[in-house]
Amino acid sequence: MPHRFYLWIRPSEDPEEKDAQIRKRRYVEVYVGDLTQYPPIREKGVLYLIKKAVCFPGDFLAARGGEFYCNGKLIAVAYPEAPVPPISYDGRIPEGRYFVLGIHPASFDSRYMGLVSLDRITGVLIPLF
């Protein structure tokens, strides 16, 4: 991620307020088991992933041929050497779901694992520096 330090905020229990927090702050913390089931990651002690929410409920997501568009704007391209194929999706993102990305081209994120549920987001982060 472009920042090294973040202030962690416990998200609201109210789904509407939590959605507003995510839309405002963009950076979210997701439990590692929600995006991957690879035991080596857990063995290294990594419990959480920081991703940026880039496409929100109600937005139109189109995933075609490894390219990802949110409301017609290119937001990501699948990594050609990824160990799993990219998702395909064409439609509105349902309520309570988010498309999240890491900044590294080989980041394991929504390009491969699909949309992340609101209840799986464990924190909202404010970049400090």
C-alpha cells in the first residue's frame, strides 16, 4: 500500500454507517481467510490484509478478459502469471459487497476471489503517512 502507517477504526455495527465509513476512507482491513485459504500465509503470522475499496454497492462492475471496469473506467488488469484465473462478472455490485484491490500487480484480491462482503471487513483505515 502507498502508506506505511494507518489509524485503525472499528467500523460501525450499522451497515449504512459502515458503508459510509468505507466510502470515505477507502482502505479496509479484511481477514486473510476471506480472500485466501493458503495455509502458508497464516503460518507466517499474517492475519489481516489491507486493501483499497475501489468499486461499491450500486456501481456497475464489468470483468472481461482480465480487465476490470467500474462504471466504465478501467480500474485493474489481472496479473498474467496469477495462480488462479480472474473472475468474470458483469453487472451491478449488490448491497453489502465491495470490489477491493491491493496496489501490487500480483496482489491477491477481488480480481481473483470476487466481491468482499461487508461483514468480512474488520476495520476501516485512515492513512497517516
